Amino acid sequence: MPRSRGLLPRRIVLASSSPRRKDLLEAAGFEVEIRPSEVTELSCGLPPRDLVEANAVMKALDVAHTVNGDLVLAADTVVVLDGEVLGKPTDFDHAREMLSRLSGRIHEVLTGVCMLRGGTRTRCSFVESTCVSFRRLDGDAMDAYLREINPLDKAGAYAAQEDRGRLIERIEGSLDNVIGLPVTRVTEAMLRHFTESPAG
């Protein structure tokens, strides 16, 4: 754990199987236990911000009953274009269609986050937003990109951490949020709600 975070929880139970979220938390100095939620995520019926927050809360609550005292963190990330949620594509044709729609456009990436401590009523949730501008893409560029990555587990069919300037022209806000978890905002929320007393 980073020296500057002496009162932050050291260990996090991550209610997600996302390797990207795990990597981001470990890079920030946390010990991470993967314990994926088994709830069925909502995909419609709510405005995008409410949707991602509701999914994060559901996932956190699902895992929290299996732990006692540990901090549980859950998140849900979506791409929003013209008010429409673009989740994970169903197949490669769907992924190509998503990239075609995002080409040359600005879209929003929303991540809902919920943290709670198992066995207690302490809980906080929030939504982080980042604006992403895409370059104008031709068919060959999209096909080459999709051959290199697995788009089926990525909201909007792309991965910011593997982009290297191929798709993304500009990001306004947190890059970590686009990857899957706004770590700075997470640690700020931990400091407000989940600090621990020093040992001894």
C-alpha cells in the first residue's frame, strides 16, 4: 500500500472478473481478491447514469453478503453515444458496427462505482464521466483493430489501454475511467468513507 495512504483499506474484494480493474487497483497499491458477482446486469429502462450506478450497487450487494469486514468494490462501465448506451458487443459484426458509429464522433464513458464494507451499513456510490473523441476510421482500420483485440468483453468494442492513438484522438477526463475504473475518484471516496484506524 502506498505510504501516503496509511489509513486506506489495504485489501479490496473486487466484485468483477475484469483484469483491467484488477490491474488498476494493484498499480495503485491495493491487494485485490477477485470475487465476481453473479447478478444479471440491467441493460435498459434507466437513464445511463442511473443504469451504471444501479448495476454497481447490485453487484456490490451480491458479493457483500459473502464477506465480513472487507471492503467490496463493484463497477459498471458503458459507452454512451447520443444518449444511447453501447454495452459489450454480441459478436464481431456488432463490434464493427459500434466502431463505425463512434468513428469521428465524441462519446461519453460512464462508470458507476459502489463500495461497501461487508457486515456493515457503510456504503457509497458515484458515477464518473469521461468524454472521448474518436478519429475518423475507415473499414480497413476497424477490421485490423478488431483482429488485434477481443472486443466482446469491452464496452463500445474498444480498449483505451491498448489504443496507442489508433482510435482515440482526445480524452477529456480520467483515462483510468475509460479503461474501467476511475482510481483517483475511488481513493478519494475511500478516504471519506472507509478509512481505518492505525494499528496499535
